Amino acid sequence: MENFYKISKKIQSVIENILGKCSAYLMIAVTLFALAEIIRRYILGVVFEWGQDAVIYMMVSSVAFYICVTQVNRNHLVMSAVLQLLNAKGFHRTVGFSKIFVSFFVSLFTGSLTYTSYSTIEYSIQISEMTESLFFFMWPFYFILALGMGLMSLVAFLQLIEDIHNYIKGDHFTAEVEAATDV
């Protein structure tokens, strides 16, 4: 089980470092581009016809990358006040089981979204679907969303195994509830 924990932490660390940085740089770039578009529109009186589509495309792509990073940090779907209250009242089994349930549900839900996205991506390629400005293809956008969801499913699955193992070991009796958890 130690090897699993090492591999799991390594995968989560790589995802957090790479996707976190990609998301941050993409968000900075799109913010600067949006500001340049504002200056071009209201001061110079000209715009790129595809500028609005590019901003939306890149901003949502940045968020799609970062949702996986929030799952790595267990900051997605935060309800830590409830868990802290349950833990303080001695409902340790309920807290441990809740973490297992949420990890399972997140993994199943995002995994099913990833699985069903294949047909959307394939259909988008077949019909050559474009953005409103007819400048960008939509399939890379759908692929980025599917990639973010798929990696989130992987991370939640790894966390599910960790949560089950910790529950079996009885760690839920001694573990402190984090200020931010996935439940």
C-alpha cells in the first residue's frame, strides 16, 4: 500500500504542478488579451472579430484545467464546517464514510462525463463545428473539458482508494478534519 501512496502522491503532484501552472498562465494571458481588446475597442475603435470567442474559449479552458487541481487539494465541493461539527461531536465514522462517498461520487460523475464526451468530440469533428466567429474549431475546447474532467475522475478515484484504506485502518478516529475537504 505504501507504493500506491507514493504513486498516487506523485500523480497528484504532477497534475497540480503542470495543470496549475498551465491554468494560471492561460488565465493571465486571457486577462491581458481581454484588456487589450477593451483598449482596442473603446480607444482605437477596432476589434478582432474572433476576440470575444478567444476570451471565452481560453477562460473556460483555464477553469477546466484548474478543476482537477482543486480536487487534488480536496477543495472542490467544500462543506468543511459540517464535517468539522460532526467530527467535534464524535461522529468520526460518519465523517470517514462521507469522505468515501463523496470521492466515489465525484469519480463516478466526472468519469461518466469524460466517457460520454467522446461522442461529442467525435461529432464536433465530423460536422466541423466552429465558434460563433467561425474562427476556432470547437472540438479542442470539448477535448480540454473532457481532459479536465477525466483527470479529476482519476484524482478522485485515487483519493477514494486512500479514503477506504484510511477508514479500514481506523484513521478516521484520530484524523483531524481539514479546513477544506471535498465533502
